Amino acid sequence: QVQLVESGGGLVQAGGSLRLSCAASGSIFNINTMGWYRQAPGKQRELVATITSGGSTNYADSAKGRFTISRDNAKMTIYLQMNSLKPEDTAVYYCSGRWVLRDYWGQGTQVTVSS
């Protein structure tokens, strides 16, 4: 089993920054390809960014140039650095990954950006 726990969300003013963390734990020795997703009320969950085991990244158009995904394999943790935040970024942010042919999701962390 794998547990994913997000942290770092909160209330921030437009133009500010937040750094989200997602720590993986359980009977695993590595983190595979993982991603950050977000979901706003009344909206579908959408991909924000992904990072492979080799460190390759990709971003949603809305995140390019503002967000950076990274990983620390020794700590079994991925991060999402969010800069120049906009009110449109307000959502619950989730991390996800796959181990033993099934997907795991964290509980989510709320990000609220005020104007």
C-alpha cells in the first residue's frame, strides 16, 4: 500500500507564491512518474504538471512559466513551486502516482488566491 500526503496549501495574495509538497510512504522503495492535479468547485480535475522517474517534466499551458515540479527521490517526495499566483489558480491540489498497476491519490490541499 502507498499513502500520499499533500501539504503547503493556504491563502495567498495574487502575485504571491506557495510551495506544495507530496510525501509518499508505504511498502515502496522509489517514486515513479507522479503528477499534480487540481480541481476547482464545479470543474473537472485537471492536470497541472508531471515528472518522470528520470526527471522529465511537462506542464499544463496554464502552469507554464509560473509553476515548477520537482522531486526528491531520497525523501520520496515531489514538490510544486507556484509563483505569480492568480485567482484562477484557486483549487484543491492533489498529487498522484502509480505503484503495482494502480493509481494512488492524496487527500488534497486547498490553495486560495485572493485578488
